[in-house]
Amino acid sequence: MLSELNNTRSLNERLEKNLNRLKKRLEIVKSEMDAVKEDKLQIADALQEMQESNEQLKDETKNAENETALEQIKSLKKERDLLIIEVKQLTEKLGVEDAKNAVSENEKDVEEIPIKESKECPYLTGVKVMYIGGVEPLAPHYRGLVESFGCNFCYHPGHCPQKSEIRSIVGRTDMVFCPVDINSHNACRHIKKACKQKGIPCFFLRSSGVTTLKKSLEDHLQFTAGGLVSQES
């Protein structure tokens, strides 16, 4: 009986020791779990802070890109405006030079043209001749040549933004001469259509030179005179 009691007491002591060890272990585990929870909270806070920083950085980067893009756009617009001005100046300069060259090249032709009296061209006397386009500084030379054939000269520089204006111009004349080296293809097309509608002869000249106009008038005069002679015979 005493032996059993001692054994039981010894067993209880061992169990109590094991229980105490387990309690200590449990406390350690709880402490470690609390530490892990604390670490998790710190990590979560750090991640949240990092995410907020990233969003802020994205916004700042986007704003910076927008500002840079706006500056680039302003710079490009400024450069474009300067280029437009430069192109306009060069175009105007080129136009003046072309006009001067055209006048210079045709001045020799003007000097060499023999002026005929109107009595030598009875078939064209009183005919209204319209010259559309050409080189404007040569307009007086065109007039002198046309009037030397006994015709009445009308000149238009060819700037016709409206189709109705072309029809109105053509409707006031008997013949139309149009140089294709100055007038645009679209303008020539409208002039041809207007002349066809009005039944007015239209002559397209390869050059705006005075000699080209002279030859065309002479060819028309020869054709007209030949036709009348054939009818009389």
C-alpha cells in the first residue's frame, strides 16, 4: 500500500513538472505569436505606406510628363509658326523673282514683235479679246499686241475664287486666251467649261510670253480669213 502511494506521488510530481514545462512552452508560443502578429501589422503598415508612395509617385510622374509634353507642344508650335513665316517669305520672294524673270525673258520678245495696224486685220476688228492669267507686269504688252490686231483688249489676273466670277468674265468677251503655265489646272478647267457653255472660243497657250499670244492670234486670223475666203469663192 505504501509502495503504491509512493509510486502515485512520484507520477504526480512528473506530471506536474511536465505541466509546468508545457505552460512555459505555451507562454513562449503565445509570446512568439504576439511578436508575429506585431510583425505582420508592421509589414501591412509598411506595404500600405509603400502603396501610397507609389500612387503619389505615379501622380507626380504623370504631372511631370504632362508639363513636359505641354512644353514640347508649345515649343513645336512656336517652331511651326516660325517655319510658316519663313516659307511664306520665301514663297513671296520666289514669286517676285519668277515674275521678274518672266518679264525679263519676255522683254526681248516684246521688242521683236512687229506692230501691225488694225486696218491690216479687218477680220478681228472690234473683237473683244479676254486674256486670263499670265504675268501681270506684261499686261500692257498683251494689250498693245491685241489692239494692234484691231481687237478690244480685256485683262483679268486669273484670281477667281468663285466659279460664278469666271462665268461672268467669260460672258463679257468674244475670245478667251489662257496661258497654262501660270493658271492652275483647276482654273483652266473652269474657264474651259464656262467658254463651252457660252459658246465662246477659248485658246490655251503653252506659255505666258507675248510671242505665244502673237502666234495664236495670227493662227486664228489666218484660219478666220481662210474660212471667209472659201465661203466667198
